[in-house]
Amino acid sequence: MDAIDNKWIGSRTIRPDGADKVTGRAGYSADNAMPGMIWARILRSPHPHANIRSINTAKAAALPGVKAVITAADLVEFPLDKPVMLGIQDMRWMSRNILAREKVLFHGHPVAAVAAISEEIADAACRLIEVEYEVLPHAIEIEDAIAPGAPILHDFIRHEGASSNIASTMVNKLGDIEAGFAAADIIIERSFTTRPVHQGYLEPQACTVSCTADGKVTIWSSSQGQFMVRAMTSLLTGIPQSSIRAIPAEIGGGFGAKTIVYLEPIAVVLSRKTGRPVKMVMNRDEVFRATGPTSGSMSTVKIGAKKDGTIVAAQGTFYIQAGCLPGGPVRGPVGCSFAPYEIANVLSVGYDVVSNRSKVAAYRAPGAPLGAYAAESVIDELAEALKIDPLELRLKNTARKGTKAAYGATFGDVTFKETIEAIKHHPHYSAPLDHAPAEGVRRGRGVASGFWYNAGGESSAQLNITEDGNVTVTTGHPDVGGSRASIANVAAELLGIDHSRVSVLIGDTASIGFSNLTGGSRVTFASAIVVTQSAEKVITQLRERAAKIWKIDPEAVAWANGEAFPAGANAGQFPPLSLKELAAKANEMGGPIGAGTQLTTTGADPGFATHVVDVEVDIELGIVRVLRYTAAQDVGRALHPSYVEGQIQGGVVQGIGWALSEEYLYDKQGRLDNASFLDYRMPVCSDVPMIEPVVLELPNPKHPQGVRGAGEAPLVPPLAAISNAIYDALGKRFYSLPMSPPKVLAVLEG
Amino acid sequence: MTDIRFLTPHTLDEAIGAFAAAQGSARILAGGTDLLVQMRNGVVRPGAIIDIKGIAELTGITEAADGGFFVGAAVSGAALAEHRHFGKAWPGVLEAINLIGSTQVQGRASAGGNLCNGSPAGDSVPAMVAAGAIVIIQGPNGRRQLPVEAFPAGPGRTNLTPGEIVVGFTLPPRPAGSGDAYLRMIPRTEMDIAVVGVGVSLTLANGVVTAARVGLGAVAPTVLLVADAGAALIGSTLDAASVEAAAAACRAACKPIDDKRGTIVYRTKVAGVLLRRTVAIAAERAGGK
Ligand SMILES: Cc1cc2nc3c(=O)[nH]c(=O)nc-3n(C[C@H](O)[C@H](O)[C@H](O)COP(=O)(O)OP(=O)(O)OC[C@H]3O[C@@H](n4cnc5c(N)ncnc54)[C@H](O)[C@@H]3O)c2cc1C
């Protein structure tokens, strides 16, 4: 399908959720209320690590206004020795994460929950719960958790035959790494650290749950997957999925974090016990303290190359924080760090390290940014050492059709090269830059690239023609990044009708077929496929209806511009029948018109991005500001360009925060010390320049509209790009994030 | 669960009467941009709230015949910015107050609240100290006054005695050739808390400094008047050596803590850097170099 022919695909139609969001009408999780509703609050651990000896809830239960008190004993127990997987999540860990069982594993770990007639009474009751702890020594940072003699979090974890906090190891291998390095003319090896960072969504986790006398459960909550909410709640409470209906609320940001549950199973058990609807809303402190950020990391990357710049070997060792239970995003750095390049010999090893902090959750391109930070920084040093332009060095080694990646894929038509060339030829890359524009001020420019897998997976859609001849499309994916707007464009295009006649809705678990998470840069890719197939089925029905009316062969009916018309030998024989006319005749001609598609979609192609950034450093204060940022990415096809640009700009802003100012800080007692947006420093608007997205549209041949996926790749390059730019400005390399003012000053003076 | 009484007195006497009668369970509300946040966090749980914004004296700005100013304790940053003369006389004080929060916060936040909140990082306080502002206080035992630098007693604590309310600030008349400025170091560009804040007020005659005061914030338990820094500048032509001596005095005055917001080493170094930069702006405003 060529962009030129499109009326709606690729146009900036008005977003369907816009008016509600700017007028405050949008119904987020915490906005729901029900008659007879009560409130639940959670008692959280005051220790980062302790065995639970006993929990006495008698006093709390006796407080007037309290309706129920529960502990982990009220949830389904998942024995430690038997994995129960839902996607990538193991219910052994998920259940222990939402309510501690044998021990508490971080400061803020839920221990019990109380439902009462008000939040205040529930809080007061929590304070009456008596928990006897056996306090244990704790380890927060990776180096402490893997040091000899470190406090062991889980007796069941064994690494190399001994008790350990390394929960698992992942290895990607290609060729012969030793032979590769032996053949290299130059080898650069560096070690890096990054800090855990928050996804930065503003909407806190919240839910309202109603369990009625007949055992039926309804859940209102925002998430990145209502089917995930249903499945996890079912597993953790033992209630069959058919008895649970999860209704997705409008979501106020997720970025990966809302691909797991914290509250819903607890609220369900409390509602079942009390017979009352139960509402829970986390406060910001709880969100920071007890939900998952993404991992901090310690990594070492070693790259060997020939004098001409050919990379012959690359080795990466990545220690990734899992938080208190196994399951860090090891696959991100292990698989993505070297994937943009054709390298014959690769050894990439990742370790999943548990420690006494909240269990990590997904964050756009989970783990890939911290791997790319290390790899792309070393490539920058390599380019400098070889006196080759850093983009030329990347071009020389770029993955191409047929390149085998260490993670297993053999690439098809990859478009990494095009993103590098887009930056190379962009005016930004050749714009003059004064490295010392004023006393005490230095400027520099840096580049970096990034890779993300992208994904297909299960999606469902239903496209119905309303009785008045308009269109509703229902999909099963919460819209975090503009999928409703994109899908409306696709449906209007395929049906040939005005965009305003299409409404796109997100179905609950009872009204649409199973659809996997909104995540992995998959939703626009996957839902466009199922919507396209549904639209094609509907068009077939419409042609059949017209054929029946005209008494000609359906093959002789064509569909265009929202009308059926006789074609071929019958061309011009009858006046066209519009969608409205066919809808009006639906009942007499065979019934309601509509079609659905439920599919495991395939054909997702990886995403590549290359970024260039200019920074300015105040060398007396150590403050780094981003002056200019240009981000090139191949998205296949931008169904709705504003949203694609927003994805790229948003990813870059998150990368700027990760690189310069964001980090979780713990005190000596193992408590999070900056659990607020004041001291957890995400960039504000005035901290970032207008980010220029360069959207490349090289259609994915395996997708009906050519979509590749756009949401995650933009967060992969910024960390290294900014670090490389700071080097260009100061002549000093940084090996740890964030590059915050005190750290910058220390490096400048040291 | 807890009932809170909300009082809106229209006279200072009424307010003081109610405040004293509450015996410590009441809180004064000016803009509420600190108080409401602290109540939400459960840090304070007042039994009564006394809103002072209905009291004319506390929300007024008056300019005396000699050019001195009185600024009511509850005047918002936005209201002060709209005053026709204040920002011309005291651009540094105004920029410090206007740095607080965002546009929304500016519609509420007051210099009185900033001072009474007792944070060593309050942005308006170093500028007020540099300006030589005097705090007017009234309580059950009548009216008294204190230099701004003598008002804070420690983080979150002030030298107000029970039942006392801040009425406002007086700022002295400005001689010709005067200028002031305030700069803070924050990692972000907005919506952040000062890691270091420096206020400077200067008077120059024929290129020579005849008066200088320096206020330093966020580097000690309270905002400081750095007398040695002022002394190093007075009599100088703001030559590099004198300014460096003033910067050294600021560094020496620092008694910071190592915390999530900044290290001791960093804060100390930055105090000197900001002093130099703030002096340059104040001097330019004074019409000097
Ligand atoms: C989003 C946001 C951003 C902020 N940014 C900044 C910033 O950049 N810089 C900064 O310094 N601060 C900042 N603050 C803190 C706050 O806005 C300031 O301290 C502000 O000046 C407080 O003034 P207020 O009138 O709102 O005080 P209130 O909250 O009304 O009062 C503060 C305290 O002082 C007491 N009090 C108030 N007036 C009197 C009086 N006349 N007599 C006796 N006691 C009194 C109150 O009881 C209370 O304890 C920010 C706050 C928010 C919410």
C-alpha cells in the first residue's frame, strides 16, 4: 500500500481520547466508585529483610469499621519448587511479591491488607497488626548482593553449586570469542554501572473490585492488559477466569510497569470476604517504594576490531537487578547490545541478581538501554581510537539481510543502515558546534544506536457496522500510545469512509477475544493485522449483500470509497450502494454485518534507531543540558504520525532523565530515600529541547500496512549518545549513570 | 476521621486570639503550598487552620515616602510581581520569590510562608537576608521585629514564640547605585529544591562597593548572613581578588550535610561559584560593571 494513495493512514486525525483527557473526563483507575464500597490499605514491611515469625491481626480486626484483614495465607500458595508461568511471569514470585509469605524482602513489602469503611480506618487498623520479625542483614546494591558472604535472600537459589543471589544466567553465543579477539588489532574493554529508574507514569496503581454473592468478580483497573489482570487474579485467588471480568480503565501511563498486578488479587479476596466492593489506591510513596522500577546494572563490554574498523569480536557481561525475586530483564542487554552489528564472534552473558529492593518491572525495551549504554560507549571509544567517524564505524559493521544475531535470529530486510544514514545526512550532524562558546561552558556532540526485538502475539478485534451505517471497532488492548487513533485511521482507510464515522473502543475481557499485553512495541502492529482482517471480512460481506440485491455474482462487486459498485462486465449496470444503504437493508438481506478476528500475529521486524545529541556543560557546576536532539528510527509505516513522533520524543526524554538525573537512592537502613517526584528527578519540560524525530517509513513487507513497531527502540540509544556527547564536550569519559552535577564535577576535578 | 476547624479572621487581633487559644493545635495558612502538602503526607495534623489571607495588612504591599517597602506576609509571588515599583527596587528579592514552584504555585506561595516553613533551602530567604529585610511579628504580647537572618532556628524551626504570627517584611530604602540578585543551583531547570542558594545586595559609588550583604541558603541548618563575604566586597571595585575572597568566605561559612540532594564537597564548591555569578548580576543591576 503506497502512502500516496492513503487518505487516512498517515494522517494526523484528532485523537479519540484527547477531549476527555484535557477536560478531566477520562475515567482513570482511581476515579471509579460504587455504592456500598469500602477501602483497603496495605501494611508494609518496616525492614528490608526479615523472616516473618508471626502475624496477629486480632486487634486490627476488632477496630470498629474494619471489615476484613488478610495475609498471604488467604491467597493461593505456589510452592517454591514448581514454576507456574504466565508469559514471562512466574506466579511463585508474583504471589510473594503482592503479599509476603515466608519472609519480607524489601522495605515496603506488603505483609497484610485491611478493608474498612474508610481509608483512614484501614490505615489505623494496619498499625494495629502485630508482626513479629526476625530481622536479617540486607543487601541492596548488586556488588553487595554478589559479594562473598552476602546475605542470601532465597535458600532455593543455587549458582555454580552454592547458595547465591544470582538467580539465573543467560548466554548468547556466536562463533569463537577467543579466536575473534586473537584476530583483533585493537581491543577496548570497559565497565559501566547504571542505576534503577522509574517509568515515571503519573497514574498510581489503583483498582475497584466487586465480588458478588454468586461468586462473579468484576475488576475496574488500568493496566497494560485486562487479560493479564484477569489471568493473574485468577491464578492468585483460585477463581476461574470465566468468573472474572476485567474492565480496563483509561490508563495514565505504564511504560511497561503495568504489565503486572499488585492490588487486584488482594482487593478480590477482600471483596469476597466482605461481600462489598473494595477500592484500593496506592499513594506516590507506595508507588516508588513498592512497585517495580527497571533494573540497575553492572556491566563489562569488550570489543575487538581490525584497523579498518571491522568488528571481529564482542563480549558483554551484564549483572542485572531483579529486585527481591527472580526475573530481571536479562534478555534485553544480552540479546540487544550487539544485535545492530554483524559480528562473527559474540559472547553475551547476563546474570539475574536478587537483592532487598522491590521486584523490578518492565520499562520500555526492558534492559536494552543499559546494554546499549555499555556497548555504544565502547564503540565510540573504538571509533576515536581508530580515527574513524563514529557513524562510519557503525555503517561499516551494520547488520544486513542474512546477518545472524547472537540471540538466534537471522535478519531479513533490516533497516539499521538507513537510520545511520538518516543521521549522517541530517543537517544536525554537520551543523557547526562551538565547543567552548563561553567561559566555563563546553559543548559536545555524540551519537549512538539501538535495537529492539519488537513483537507480534495474540490479538483480537471485532468490527461491526452499526444499524445507521457507521463503524465500531473493538480491540483487546489498552491504548497507552495511541492505538485507538491509529486503528481508526486503518479502519476508515480500508472501508473508504470518513474517519469521523469510526469509533474505536477497548473491550473488557468478556466482550472481546484474548489479547496479549500492550507491550513489546506490538499493539499497533498486531491490532492493525486483526483489524485489517476483520475489515476485509466485512467488505466481503458487504459485497455479498450488494451482489444479492443486484442478483449478480459477488465476484462482480467491487468496494471503494465506502460503496459497493458493480464491476467488470457489470460495471455501470446499477447505481452504487453505500455503507448506509447496505446497513439499512441488513436485516432483510441476511442479518447484522460485522466480523471479528482472533489471531497470534507474526512477522514483527526488529526496530533500529540512531540518535545524535548536542549537550552543553556548565563546568563550574557540573550541570549538563541537552541543546539539540535528533532521533532517526525506522517505524515501517506511521499509521498516525503524531503518535509515532510522540513515542520517539517520549522515549528520548526518558533517556535524558536516565542519563542525567534519575536514580533510586537507598539509605543505610535499606530504605528508599527519594520516594517522591521532588527528589526522584525526572526531567520537566524546561529541561529538554524540542526533540526532532526523523521518522523513516521503510514498510515491513510482512505487515498489511508495513508497520514495524515504534514504542521501545527510542529509549535504547540516548544513554550512550548523551555520554558520548559529554565526552566530546569535556574530554572525559563517564562510566556510570546518572551523570548528575556532583558526579560531573568530581570527574572534571579528578 | 479528624475534624479540622477552618477559620478566616479579618483582623490580626482576631487571628492571634484564635491562634493563641488553640494552644499549638492550630496552623496558620497563607498560600498553603507547604502546609497542605505536609498535611497530605501526614507530617502535620492540625486541629484548626487559620487562613490569614482575609487580613488586609497581611496581603498588602506599601511603598513608603522614603522608598522603603512593606510586604505583607501572605502576599503571593504573583501579586508581588504585579507591583509597579517593587521589582525595580528589589529585582533580586522578586526573582527569588518568583522562583518558587510554578505558575500555579506562584498564585499562592508567599514569602511569609517560605520563611515560616523554616526550610534552609527556601528560595526567598537568602535574598531577603541580603536585602537586610526585617520581619514584623505580632503575638499575644504585642509586636516585635527581627532581622530575617535571626528568624530561623533550625530545619523546620523558627524563633516565633507560641501564638505569634508574621505580619510582613520591611525592606529599607534603596540608595542610588544599588542592585540585588539571587541565584540557586538546582539539577533541573524548574520544580526543584535549591542545593545552594545565594542572594547578594550591593551599593556602588563610582565603581566602589559601599554596602554589600550576602545571604546563603541550603548549606547549613539555617539560611546564613555571610558577613565576611559582604566585608570582602565592601571597599572593593569588585576586582577578581575581592570577589574570590567573598567566594572563599561563602565556602567557609558552609556547614552542609551529605544527603540525597547534594554532597558536602559539591555544595561547598558551588557556594563559591554562585557567589561570583550573583555578584556579577547584582553589580550590573547596580549600574556598575
Ligand atoms: C510544587 C511546589 C513547588 C515548590 N517549589 C519551591 C521552590 O522552588 N522554592 C521554595 O523555596 N519553595 C518551594 N515550594 C514550597 C512552598 O511553595 C514555599 O515554601 C512557599 O513560599 C510557602 O508559602 P505559602 O504561603 O504557601 O505557605 P503555607 O504553606 O501557607 O505555610 C507554610 C508554613 O508557614 C506557616 N505560616 C505561613 N504564614 C505564616 C505567618 N504569616 N505567620 C506564621 N506562620 C506562618 C504555616 O503554618 C506553615 O507551617 C514548593 C511547593 C510546591 C507545592
